Amino acid sequence: MYRHIIDLVDSGIVVLNTEGAVVSWNGWMAERSGISEQDILGKDMIEAMPELDNSRIARAVFKALKFNSPSVLSAKLLKTSFPLFKKSISGRSRPSERLVQSIQIKPFVHDDGSHYCVISIFDISSADMREKVLRTQSGVLSTLVKDLQEKEHELRTLFENTQNGILIFDHQGTILSVNPAASTMFQPPEGAEVQLPHQHLFDLFADIEPQQLVDGISEEFMRSLLPMAGKEHEMMAQRADGTRFPVSVSANAIPHFGQPTRFFMFVRDITARKRAEEQLYRMARMDPLTGLCNRFSFSEVLANSVKRHAREQHTLSVFFIDLDRFKNVNDSLGHDAGDELLRQVGERLVECCRDSDTVSRWAGDEFVMLLPQQNQGRSSITVAEKILEAIARPFEVNSNQVYIHCSIGIAQFPDDGVEMERLIFCADQAMYQAKADGKGKFRFFTPAMNDRTLARLKTESELRLALQHNQFELYYQPQIDVAHGRLFGVEALLRWHHPERGIIYPNEFIGVAEECGLIGQIGQWVMVQAFETASRWHKREDSSLSMSINISPKQFQEGNLIYNVRNLIQSVGFPAERLVLEVTEGHFIDDAGESLNKLRTLRNLGVKIAIDDFGTGYSSLAYLRHLPVDILKIDRHFLQSAATDKTDASIVSVIIDLAHALELEVVAEGIEHLSQMDLLRMKGCDIAQGYYIGYPMCIDDLVDWYSSYKNLGCVN
């Protein structure tokens, strides 16, 4: 029906596809052109009618197919029309009189999305027809002009008010027009308004070097330099004063049929975005406090450096640095002072390095360093000595002079490891060895350190099994009243019954328990067992027994110590005044403020506090006056030769007198001879314990010992 209708229409109907090929050619066209539909289908219409080439008709067809734009044309106003004639063309003869035509060219989009161009050709040879068509065309043209004016207003408004800069330029790169946003964008901050038209496009972009530009820039060259067809590309723009700023640009062509192509470019200032990206990058890779690279970025740098040094067969060193006694600064001066100290430490570490070295804040008060191209061990030693000296110098923190030291562990590639993780691990182990050797030192990693680490890991695993399988036991060492000889109490001493190694003493595993976080569970088990033993003793012997329990520094720092002690006192029914918690002087030196508050709270519960191993630590007499303690325990080393050495005897006498002057009781430990007991009686010591009195023993043996001790008449 479609074919029949268009063949009956008294006008020409031509349908072209997007390539300009004929897909429909009705009978009217065949009759007046002499070209049958069969001969022209699939062929380019312009090629079939060469006289239309580069004509208004060809340009109108191009606009309809490429820009979806309709056109109305009149042969009376054109120099060119379709080669159509009034009479039918038969054979090769053509009549001389051509049709006066009115032509409508409209775009058409099919349901499947394909684009076509429909051309309608009318015969307006007669005067009436011409007048009618001209009136119609005049109305159509008026509508088109109005639409074009409205579109021009919209485009002009968009052009002048968009925040992005718009540059319009020719294929030579000469700027023809710009919008206000572009003028503002390229204007120097304190300079006069710039006139961008007539300037060269490439004067505005620093990315394009002058040698890239040649005389007679072609359209193809322009397309190769700019991101075309809506693609965005980041470039560096520059103002007249030479200042540069990052922009994102995209460009496209403005086709002019039969004329040189023009281009337009969208320019977006991305300075704020770049700053945000840089800030995010720094946040992700830099330590915000010190400005050094962080753990993540250092690991990345080290991993890449290891690969490069492996190829080049060079060595490198990794330093693991930990500040000694940094916690004191935080506790005494506050965390702001601690942060300032860390910043200054970072600055001094950088001063000790070359530009090729990398310094990172690893975590807390730990720093790591990468020293590439280390060909001699002496170079690492030189840097380590320089760092120790730099950190030992006083720091000025909030108008206070602060003195600290650091411990350094050093691992070397490839001797100690060929992987990033292994090198950091080895340096960390060497640092712990430096701390164990007295702090303020540096140590190189050795295989023996690795063996100790493996042994520590094994001990940790076995400690966890010991808690599960109840391999711990408490031994009790008697303490007697020196003046009267009666039993005063016992000290609870932990023993580990290892299934393979036998009995293990606390000094072999308490440090590991503190490092791996098991000390809290072990300490709680000790207190529960000791409380229950003291309670049963009280019920069986009808006498109170003082129970002394050692508290490790890590256990003392845990927040639930006071809660656990209070809960045990209430649940077991043990008199608080018969409980003695033994702590070392180091508890107060490392964490004075918080530790003193905790001791005062324990004393308010009725618990007695004893300073263990007194005389081997750092306490001054003035400091001792303010400690909330009840008992001093004289370290065994002073008693070993006190009976024969006048100096040691004098020290023991002074400690006893000092304690009594401060209204403290004195416990002497390590008594192994009668002469030592005689000295303690003479000096007025209160309590004594040691092998001479009784070895540490299990509860059953303690009961037997107590029975024998009573039979000797030593217990009143």
C-alpha cells in the first residue's frame, strides 16, 4: 500500500539513508528524471545527479542527516534544482523545459533508531502554484527564523553564564570567541582583563611545546593534539603572568559545509579538585602528625627498593627505632607535649639521613628508616650512632627541656631477609634486643635473636595450653616474725608444671606472658588460688595467715585489677588487711600519677602494699615519704654478706631504720643462715623469709611444715 500511495502522489518522493544512498524513489521521480528506481536504489544521490554536488540542496541533505535539521527550498530562489523536466523522459531525449520546484527536506527517525532523510519535490511551474507555495514557504521560513532566534538566545545565555570556559577557534588554533568564564579563568589574580580573541590557543596551555607547532597547522594535526568527541583530558593552563593551573578540557569540531572546520573547547578549572586529591593522597600515605610517610607508603617503598636492589645486587639497611620512656612525657606533660616531641624526633631523624633515605613513623613512638645502597656495614653504624646522639640531645617542648633516648634495631638485605616483611620483622627483633641490653643502644639482627623469637612464640603457645590444662600451681614460702618466731604469713609463688621440661620458674615465662597479653589471666588465677588457700587455712588452723602476692607491672596497669581484688575479698570472705600486694619500684617510676591513685584505692580497701626488692630501683628518700605503702622488702643481695661485711650490714640497718621512721614494716628475704637471722634481730627487722626458715612448698607440705614448726615450740 505504501508503494502504491507514493507512486500515486503528484510530487517527487525520495528517501535517503545516513550515507546518502537512495532507499526509495517513486514513479513521479522516475518519470521526470529518466532514472528508474531500480537503477538508483542503493546509490549515492549526489553521484547519480552530479550537478547537485556542493549545492544548497546537498548542504540541506547533509544538515538533515547529520544535525537532524529540516529545510525548505524554492528553485525560484536557488541557482540549482533537481534535473527534472515537465514532460516525461523517454529514451535518451530530454525536454528542454525544466520544472520549477519547491523542495522540502526533512529528517526522519525510524522506530529502530535508524536515521533517514525524506525529500519532497513539488512542481510550481504555474503562477498559482508558485504563489501558493511561496506563501507556504514564507510561513515555514518565518517559523524557522523564530525557532532559530529562540535557539540562539538559549545558546547565548548558556554560553555567557556557564561556569566552564568555552573557547571557539579555527583549525590553525587562532581563538575566535570566548565566553566570560574563560576570560575570568585566564585573567591573572591581580592583572588587567585579558583579551583572548586573536590569541593563539596554544599560548594558553603549557603542555604543548613550541616545537610541536609547525607552520600551516592542519585540521588533522589539531584533532591529534586535543581530546575530541567529548573525551576529557587534564592539561596545565597558563595565564598571561606565567602562573599555571590544572584544567580538564574536552573539544569537538563545528563542521561548516565547504568551509574550514572550526572547533570549540570546554575548559574546567580543577585546582580545587587537585588540592583535595593531594590532601587525600597525603592522608592515605603520610603521617598527619610528623609529615613523614606512614606505614603503608613505607612498606610500598621498601618492597620496591628490595626488588631494585636484588636486580642490582646491592645491599640496604632497615632501622627500627623505638623511643625509650616516651610514656613518661605523655603522663607528665600531656599528650599535646608528646605529639610535639614526636614531631621534633621526626625532624631530627630526617636530619640524620641522606635525600635517598626514607623515614617513616611506623606506630606510636616507633619509627622505621630505609637506607638504600649500603655497601659497607660501617655506614649503618655511623648513621645509628648519629641518631642515638641526635635523640639524646634535649628537646624543647612547651618551655620544658625533655630528655629521652632511643633503641635501634638494624636488619640488612639480603643477609637477614629478601622480603619486605622479613626485614621489618628482623629489625624489630634487633630493637627489642637493644632494649633488653639496657636501652639507648643499637643492635644488628642475628640468627640467635630469631631463635629467641621462635622460643618465645613456642612458650606463648604452651602458656595458653597451660591455662587450659591447669598446669600451674602455687607454692608458699613461710614468713616469720623475727622478734617472736611465730608464723606471720606466706608469699605465694607461681610454678609451671611443664609436661616435658618439668617445673618452670616465673622468671622464665612471666615476660612472655606480659608480651602476649596472658598476664591478666595468669594473675587472676594466682589471686583466686591464693585467696582460697588463705581462707581454708583460716578455717582449719583457726588463725589468720597473711598472704603476699606478687603483681607484675603489666598486670598492675590493667584496668580491672582493683575490681578483681574487691570482688575476691567480698566473695571469698578473706580479711583485706591480711592481703599484701607486692609491687616493684618501677611501677611508680614509669607511671607515677596513675599508679599512685591505684595504690591509694587498694589501700582504701584495706589491702597492704609492699615494695619488693627495695634498694635496687630508683626511689629517693623524699619520694618514698609520699608513697602509699605499708611494707619494704629488703632485696636478698644486701643480706648475702651482711653478717660478715660491715658496709652491707650498715645498708640493712639504714633501710630498717628508714622504714621504721616512716612507720613501715620491714621484710627481709633470702635468709639462708642463722647469722643473718641474728643480725636481723639485732637491727630490729620485723619479718623474715628464706631457705633457713622454709623453702617454697605446696600447700600440703606447708601444713606438715607448720605442724613440725609448732612442735618445736616456735609458734605461740
